[in-house]
Amino acid sequence: MSAGALAAGWTDGSSIGYPVLFGAVLLGSVVPVVPTGAVVGAGAAFAVTAHELNLTLVVLVATLGAWAGDLVTFAICRFGGPAAVRWVARGQHADRIEEVREQFRRHGWQIVVVGRLLPAGRIPVLLAAGALAYPWRRLLPASLLAAFLWAVAYATLGVVSGGIFDSPLVAVLLATVLVLIVGAVLNAVGSQRRRTPDPEPEPDPSACGPA
């Protein structure tokens, strides 16, 4: 193979796009410095406009990157020791983690799926799973399903953006902004619900003694 053909292969969008997508989602799933949902949405928007990426492969690669990141985070929470767990839990509220832990005891794999789909829900769930020594045989399929549903959800936002604009650049920018807005709204709603105290139960008249 000539040097020119090799260079052309590595500058092709599909050759660069999939590794970048996988690496960004994996990194953002372990160290939350990358908005992974926006990365998936942008990749899907690019796939439906520039046609240099395959949409199905975008979803598959994003699923594998998110799944691998969740497994690494779970392994840190379970085997990493107190210092590693504190590093994962930085910025998390102790009461929130304890609340998720109680839910995890009752629902198990369903919480793994829901936690991946909700903003700011993934880390508390993985912390609870690690603390409770949740078995790998149950975590692997649950986290894979969660990663797939998450990738499909954010890729759908990217497809919507690509359907509005034919320009790959505009579609990618719109997908990124749209995903960030949706995530911010869901995060704000979740925070408001956590701050709202549960209503006091109504007194049962039958439990009262005679007047």
C-alpha cells in the first residue's frame, strides 16, 4: 500500500470518527469532563448529513464506549478502596447516594438502567452497586442494556438535528446544543424534585380516639 493511500485512509471520516467517538464516550463515562451525550448526538447528526459514518455503527460504538466506561467505574467503586471511591463520589451528596443505595437494594438491575438514562443518576447507582458488591453476572447485561438505550436516545436527538439541516457542521452544532439543553432541563427537574420535601401524610381519623 502506498503512503498516499494509507494517509487517505486515516484522514477518512469513518477511520477517525469511530475511534474518537469510542474514546470520548469512554473517557467521559469514567472522568466526567466530556459531555458524552453531546458527542453521540453530534456523531449521529454527522452520520445522517455527511454520510461518512454509519448511524448503526455510531450507536454500536457509543454503546460499547458507555458500557466499558460504566464497568471501569463500577470496578473502581468495588475494588478501588476508600480513596478511589471518594474520587468517584466527588461532588455527590451523601444523602442522595444513600437514597439510591436503598432503591438499589429493592430494584437492582432496573436502577442500573434508569440511572444511566437520567442526568446525574449514573454515578450514585454505580457507587451503590460497588458498595453492595452487586454481582458481575447481573451488572453486565443490565449495564449493556442501559448503555444501548442511552446511545439510542442521544443518537435520536442527533438524527432530528440532521433532518432539519443538510449542512453537517450546522447539524452537529445543533445536535450538541440540543443535547446539552435537554440534559440541563432534566437535571434541573431532577434537582427540584430532590429538594421538594415529601408531603406530610394525612392523619387517619379512624386512628383518633373519641372526642
